[in-house]
Amino acid sequence: MKKILFSFFLTMMTVLSYSQTVVDIVVNSADHDTLEAAVIAAGLADDLSGTGPFTVFAPTDAAFASLPAGTIETLLSDPTGQLANILLYHVVGAQSLSTDLSDGQTIATLQGQTVEVTINADGIFINGAQVTVADITATNGVVHVIDAVLLPPAPQPTTTVVDVIVNSVDHDTLEAAVVAAGLVETLSGTGPFTVFAPTDAAFAALPAGTIETLLADPTGALTQILLYHVVGAQALSTDLTNGQTVATLQGQTVTVTINTDGVFINNAQVTVADIITDNGVIHVIDAVLLPNPPQPTNTIVDIVINSADHNTLEAAVIAAGLDGELSGPGPYTLFAPTDAAFAALPAGTVESLLANIGELQNILFYHVTNGAVLSTDLSNGQQIPTLTFFPPLVVTIGTNGVMINNSMVTVADIIADNGVVHVIDAVLLPQPTSISNSETIKITVQNPVAENINIPMNQNSNVQILSTSGQVVYSQNFNGSIDVDTRPLSNGIYLLKVEGDNVNQVVKFVK
């Protein structure tokens, strides 16, 4: 045996007189023909000829021959799969000489799992394979010859919250629901999750036809209900406290009640707690949790839409694309002209406005102010700025009631979630902006704007862009035609103000 090892060592020393990679060492070794064939078949020769450095634990032909009959043939039939996986388990992505190894050390391999080093009186072992020749250095690492093939541990089967549901004889309905809603992959992820899992009996207790209705809308109501049973964290029974509220992936919370009868999630009792999985925990419950139905909103837009007297205003707000803006958090005050008020305008006015969205937006925003201004907040002679740069609205309070400009408030203080609505009996029309010269330049903006707003000017002018709250976000003086870059602006509604010798105009635009 000593002669063989000495001969092998001399062979290796001769080989090292050349520029040798770890692959060259394997290829030029008379004892590593099987390893050579395996590396080539797996397509790893080029990778292991790279710069590295690598440490290769190199099983001999005898080591491969000691594997069960047919093993090598089976591995070679799947070269880029199991064979490559086993080979990479013999490679470390760093150079580890024998002097770098210590007893009990674990070393990560390129396969992803670790090997363990044992050093005792008998020598150096990698897992159970003995190092028979150590420290054969290469230009890109080092090779250690070993007397057995290293086999990576078989991957451990995972048990996710989905696996527990699938394998439970009491959760067939929940399984079908999770599959139909397309939540299997999500709930098989890393989590962690806490799942409150209703039994088949819990689903069966729902009103007749409920399950069928939910399965008919798997990504809608069914998904919402299922996500109401899932928490995006692991909550063991010992983590729960009486009165605690826990946020679910559906967005609403569930309430924990703990008393002498047990643990309850809303009104569902936990019948089996703390089924631990690889990605969370399951608590079995005896009833299906139903989230609260979404609460209806009552924005100023809702008030307009639900009013029998504001059909024209509703159509105008929608046509101008302002229903989303005026359904926002606000708060806003809307002076809402009735259908009769719009009908009193000169013939063709409404149609003209609906054909000119920019002008329509200006008119509508002249009826809106920031803040919830109740009738008790109004005073005689008060001036109210609107979401335009037209002159403010003027409040007149007399014996006949409250007037906004020349329009009477007929119904006051209709409270909304995002402000207040006052019904008025005439459309508020701003006075034309004064121009210093009879020769005017008309500025139009196509909404929503493209990247640039082009203003065809032939004079000195000042251009400003303001938010609806009046904040100046852009200001520049120009001489001649103007291209205003709107790309730095965030999405929203803005006012473009242009002042020059022949123009003094405010235009609203949407980014």
C-alpha cells in the first residue's frame, strides 16, 4: 500500500510541474478515471477549471466501485441533476489545506450542504471518508484524495401549513377553497403564518349554498374570507391574550377571547391549538370567520351621485375626471348647483363645457374649497378661496339667507366623510381674468399632460405651476416659446399660471 501511495505521490508531483487546475489533477490521475468521467458528464470541467479557489475532496475509482451496483450508471444517466449535485458536494468554494482543517469543523460545499471534519489518531476524515492523500495543490485550489464517495443527506420533507391542511381528514373543504383561491403557493412560502383552520363541519354549518357561491368567486369573496383566517406571523396559543386584536392578511382584525371555556377567535373556539409547521402554526377552529362587510362611503361625490337634484353636476364631475380627486380624504367644501341651476345657463353652455374638459374642470373647481366649511363658519363679506386662481367666492349673509356670489344656499351642511356639501341655486361662474392687451394668447393643455407642456409665446413671460393648495412647485421666466418639463412632478392636479404682456391665464392640468 505504501508503494502505491508513494507511486501516486510521485505521479502527482510530476503532474504539478505543469500549470495544473484541480480538474487537470483529476484528469491526469490514474486513480480518478470515474471522477473524471463524472465531472465531464456533469458539465463541470469548465467551472472547476476557473479561477476558484476550490477545495476538491476526490474519491478514487475504488471509492466509486464500492457504491451499490448500478449506482454509477444511474448517476451518469442524470448528469446535470443528481450527479452534479453529488459532485458539488465534494467541492468547497475556497482553498482549505489540511492545516486549515480542525476537528468538528463544518464546511459549506458548493452543493449547499455542509461536510464535517473529524481529526483523530487515525487521520483526517470528511464525513466518514478518510483523506488518503492531502494537499495536492493546484493553480486554482487544492485536492484531497478520499477513500469513499460523499453522499449529501437526503432533503428533509417540508411540512407547511398547506401540507397540514391537505393531510387532515377534517379540512377537505378548506383544502378545496385554498386551491380554488390560488393561495397554495403563497401559504407554502416561508411565512411565518398563523392559520385559524375551520373544519369541514364549520363550513357545513354555513347557510345552504354559501360554499358554492364562494367557490364561484374564488379570487374575490372566497379569497377575502380565507385571508381573514391567516396572520402574517407565528402566534402560538401562549402568545395570545384575552382581548387581543390580531391583524389578518385580509386587512381586518380578529379578536381573541380567553376564558374558562377556552380560547376563541371572534366567536369560533380553538379546538386544537399549536400544530407547528415549518412555516408557521395552525389552530383548528369550529366556525368560519367572516370579515365585516366593507362600510359604505359617503363622500361629497357620493352625496352628489345619490341626489335626485344633481344629475348634471354628477355627469360633469365624472366627465371632468374629478370624481376620484373629490372622493379623496380632503376635506373639501362643495357648493353644489342643482340641475335647475345648470338648466338656467344660456342654451348650449353645458354641452360646450362637456366638450372642453379643461374649462369644465376650472368651473367645477371654482365650486370647491379646501377644508370643511360649515354654515356656522361663514360670515358676511367673507372671501373663500377656491381650487382655482379665479377671485375668491364672496359670502353675503342677509335676511334672505346665505349667498355665495350671486347664488343662494338652499340646503346647508350636508356632512360627508371627506367634507361638507352646500346646495346652491345657480352655477358659479368666475369673472373673466383681466388682460392688459386686447391681443391675447389662448393657452390650452391636453389632459392628462404628456412629458412637456408647450406654450407658444413671443414675449417675456413668467410661468408658474402650483398645487391645488397654492404651493408653487415650479417658477421660471421665459422669452419666447416655452417647453415646461412636467416629469419631475408627482401625479396629481396642478394649476399652470402664465403671465405676460398679452396673457394672464390660469389653466388646470392633470399629471
